[in-house]
Amino acid sequence: MANNISPLAHVDPAAKIGDGVTIHPFAYIDADVEIGDGCEIMSYTSIIRGTRMGRNNRVYQGSIIGADPQDFRWKGQPTHCYIGDSNVIREHVIINRGIESEGGTRIGNESFIMAESHIGHDSELADHCVIGNGVSIAGDTRVGRCTILSSGVMLHENSKVGDWVLIKGGCRITGNVPPYVIMAHNPASYFGVNAVILRKGGFTDDQIDDIAKAYRHVYQTGTSVFNALRRIEADVTPGDVRDTITGFIRGVDLKIVAIPRDLE
């Protein structure tokens, strides 16, 4: 399939462009960039060196993909930003590269990243996420699959968000959000189980009931997280849902958001 590259776009001769790629006027494609088959890069978008982009992505006007990291630890060495397949990246999104030659910033597949969002260095966004308008994701964060960060959410450095999470608009997250929950307000507080989205994702009513039971132990009994995990393992049916919850919480050393310090 032939490419459709405007003569008014700047495409460095060293860039690697796949088949069937459309690059609109006034886009800027740097050297050391790879763009996969079927991508569309719209006007006034910049794809900066070190970016590796998969197939069938659409990048809208004014976005900067692979921007230099905003971190004093970066000393100018070559670093990377990896974009998967079939993502939609709307207007004026900025995604920074990593700060070290190993690793890098990683965006998965089939996510929708809305206008004026910022994803910092070395962050990882899993598949099928929705990132709302004006979301700020700091460096070294992790966002699980099928998670929604509503407009204006701020995710602070080194935070980790589990799978199938909904964080409501304007919420500030400093810490780790376990899977399947809704978080809202400031300071962030537990707002229930993300049941509507889970049902759309094929979770059964029994699984959703088990999730709700698990989080009653975590957030609604006034016990410590350590004791809540013991209660979950005694009370909730063994299976993937339970293991995902307990595995996440143990993986972050029992430190999750919306828990009083004396109960961690």
C-alpha cells in the first residue's frame, strides 16, 4: 500500500516509515523514528527521535510524541518511547521519552488518549485504556489495562493503578490504586466497585460480588490492610479475581490509597 506523505511535511531521511502511512502537511518526523503500517500523523504533530510506533495509530494535531524527558536526571543520552498498535492520540498530547537508554516510556494497544494530556518519562500505559482531557501522568507510573482516568486526573510520580479502575474527574492520586475500584474526590477516597464497566468487560455477577466483598474488608471494616488480606483469603472464593486483588496489594507492600496511615 502506497504512503500518502505531504511534500509540506518534514520527514527525516533516516526515519523508517511503514506502508500505507499518511503524514499531513507541517508534521515533523525526526531521525531515529519508526512509524508502523497504516498510521496517520496529522498536521503540526512532532514525532521525536527515539520513538517506535506500531501500526494503525492516529495522532492528531499539535501532539508531541517522544518529547525530551522533563527530568534533570536525563543528560541527553538516547532514550525511547514505545507506542503500540491502534491507539488514538488526540490534539496537543505530550508523551515524553524515558530518561535512561534501557527501558523507556511504553503505551500499549487500543487506548484512547484525549486532548492536552501529558504522559511523563518511563511511564507505562497498558492496553485498552481511556485517558481523559487534560490528564497529567507523572514519570515512573503504571496504569493497568482497561482503566479510565477521567478528565483532569493527576497521577503523581511512582504511582501504580491496577486493571479495570475508574478514577473520577479532577482526582489527585498519590500512591497505588488497587484493581476494579472507583476512586473519587480529593483527598482520593474509595467510591465502590467499577461494576458497570466490569459487566461490559464480561465479568460475571458472582465475580463482581467477590470484588465487592473483598473491598468491604479493605475499606469498610476499619481493620489494617494486613488483616484485610487475611479476611479476603478466608472469605472470598479462590480464583483470578481474588488473586489479582491480593497480588496487587502485596506487590505494593500493602500501601494503597484511601487507607489511613495507621491501618496500612
